[in-house]
Amino acid sequence: MPRPVPREAEKLCVFLALAILHPLAAAAAPVTVGEALRTCETALAQGFTGEDAARCEWYARPCGICGVDAPRRWCIPEGTPATTVVRAVLTDWQTKQMDIPAIPAAERALARLYPCASAP
């Protein structure tokens, strides 16, 4: 017959499981507008090169056409510099809640800022 486990040991096991799983859950949380805004501001201050610039572009200028037959949701004019697009999105983000997910907020901003021309 197994020995009963003391309550303290059960509590310790639960605590350890939560301590291990909490960082994993936090890592899976989407990047917020506030976090992306700070990353983008740092990237722009550093000349928009390097890792922060790549992260910023991932958040503020996500894929406009993802998938083979996906419809275009925004149309950035050919030759528009990435920094111009990012600055426009950052301006839009200034009016948003800082704790909402960054990529959907950027997608909505890009659709408003760079609408695609309607086909006749």
C-alpha cells in the first residue's frame, strides 16, 4: 500500500510545475503594441538596421498576402521605404491600447493606410 504524500510535498510539486510552465506560457503570448512600439522606436533610433529592425518589421509590417490564393488586404506602393511604412503604423499605434496584440493592430492600420485599388 503506497504511503500518503504529505500536503507540503503536493504543494511543492504544484509550485514547481507552475514555475516551469509559466515562462513557457508567457513566451507563447503575442507581442503587444506597447512592446512592438518600444522595439520599433529603438530600431529607428539605431538607423533601422539589425535585430530590432527585423523584429519591428515583423510586427509593424506583417505579410500582406499570406498563402497562395489569399486576397490582398493592403497595397503598399512600390518603392515605399520600410521606415516610412513603419512610422505610419507607429503613428497609428499611438492611439491604441498598448496591451493589444501588435500584428492584428498593424494589419488593421495597414489596411486603412494603404488600401488596395478596387478593380473596375
